[in-house]
Amino acid sequence: RTMGWREEADSAGELDPGDPSPSDPILRALAGGLRRADELAERLDSPLREVLVGLGRLEVAGLIGRDDCGGYLLGGRR
């Protein structure tokens, strides 16, 4: 089961997150407000490790950020 990421290896052998779609399940889950990674994993019925990878990719892309307590939210760091 995947989180909707296009996983293609680039020339360096790293995964390419592609262009995350607005229909990305993590982005949809965060549309309701701040969530912790474990809450997202439960809500999405996905392994925590997979959700953390998706969160990292979205954060690097600048689509999500974290608050001071480690919760994730749409947009940049708050």
C-alpha cells in the first residue's frame, strides 16, 4: 500500500517524490488542522513509518510544516 507518491529513482538512486497532488492522503488529512504523525497513521490506516516518509517529503517540498510541539500542518513552520 502506498501513500500516493510516485517512486522513481533518479540518476543518484534516490526516490523522487514527484509533484504531490492535492489529493495526497496526508494533505487531505491535514486539511482539517494540526495532526501528530501517529494520529495521521491511525486516520489513514497506514504504518507510521510510511506516514513519516510521506510527511518528510511534503515538508521538504514546503507544503507542510511543524509547530513547536511537533504536530504537522499545511503550509510552512509555525
